[in-house]
Amino acid sequence: MSVEDVIARTMGLPPTARSLCSDLRRLGVEPCMTLLVHCSLSALGWVVGGAHAVVLALEDALGPDGTLVMPAHNYGFYSPRVWKNQPVPKEWFQVIEDELPPFDPDLTPTTQMGAVAECFRRQKGTLRSAHPILSVAARGPNAEAITAPESLTDTHGEGSPMARLYELGAWVLLLGVRHDRNTSLHLAERRAKYRPKQYVKRRFLVEQDGEREWLEYVDVHGDSSDFEKLGGEFAAETGLVKTGKVGYADAMLFPQREIVDFGVFWMERHRR
């Protein structure tokens, strides 16, 4: 969405860090929460201060005892042989695999996560987990536990930050995005027992003991095509989803543990 489009859809006064914080508290965000946020900046309207102001609003709503978490994924460390968003010529594959710099939590930017997640990732004091593809960024009392060393091959499973958020009783906030961006449902996907469960071969670059290595393994093929239906039924059947406006964005706030448990049950009934 262009800047002009965002301005045009901001019908009244533009949101500010202060007004967004008030909206978040009205929605149900409380101090001391551990909160996983998926956000579209453009959906909020033209924000005074942009992504910077959104991060400040979230941190203010959570207070010093809350923990803010956002995805910090970077898909560029998969083998170029499977890249979809930048399908480079086949003749480039080998030089990319030979010369690609290893993941650096401080230096490597996020991809496809949005301006707010990238702004938060770069904030001084924010921690980032070490998975080269599926890292998360976190800040607050639970940040170290969430970003501690994780499994490289159990992506979104029991060895991942998603499982740690589950253990901590975290909440999920969707700001201007839908359940197809709800990463927590991939944890439900790992836990659910249904047939046929699809698997895919993964290959990505890691650095271990100072040596570059292309790690290969078999992983569950994540499928978010039914997440929106699942999320709608979760809201209807449990009444646990708080909805409202944050800025000009539609927002949803709900407990992560409950939607993961519901997701396991739902997938075992519907994915056949």
C-alpha cells in the first residue's frame, strides 16, 4: 500500500503512540502480559512516528513487567533452489550457497515481517533467538527464556519459542492481519495427530563452531490455508477473542495456550 493510500484511509486524525496505547488497553492488553504481536503498519493508518511509535505504544501498554515478542524470520537462509520470492537463475545457485554470509542475530534483517517487527528487532536491548530462518525478537522479563537456544530442526515445535510462549501463558495480538499470520497455530499443527500429515525436505545455512554448513532435514509442511476458519470457530465457540480497533486496524487479542489446544483438537477433526 502506498503512502498516499494510507493517508487516504486515515479519515480522522492520525494515530499517535499515545492514542494507540489507549486503544491497546481498551482492547485488553495489560501490564505484565507476555504478548506475541503480528502487525501490519499500513492497516493502522498514517501513524505519527510510524513503526517507532507503534513499538513505543506496545511497550507502554505492557509496562516494564510485560514482555513483547515479534517474529523476526528471514527466509534467505534456505537454499536458493527453493526460493519463491526471488527466483534467481540456476547458474547462481552454487555461488550463493558458497558465499552466503551466515545468520547474525544483530545484523541480519527480517524479511516479510513488516516495518514494526524490523523496528523492534533493531531496538537496543531487544533479544533475538538464533534460528537462522524462524527467529523471534523479545524484550522484557521473559525475553531470555523465549529466545534461549532452540532446536534447528523442530521448527515451531516443542523446541521452539512458540512452545515456550505456550508454557508462559502468552497472549497473541493480531493488528491488521488475520489468522493466516498466526504463527502459534503452527505449534498446534506439530502437536495434532492427523493423516495424511505432509512433510517436506528443508535445507538451510547454519554456522556451528565457526564452520558454515548446509543443514538438511525433514520437517512438517506448514499449511495455513485453514487457519482463518479455525480462528473463526475458536472465537465463536470459546468467546475468548477480544476484538476492537487499534488506530484504524481491526485487532484481535486472545490467549495463545487456548487457541493452540483448540487448534490441535480442530485439526484432528478436520484435516483428513
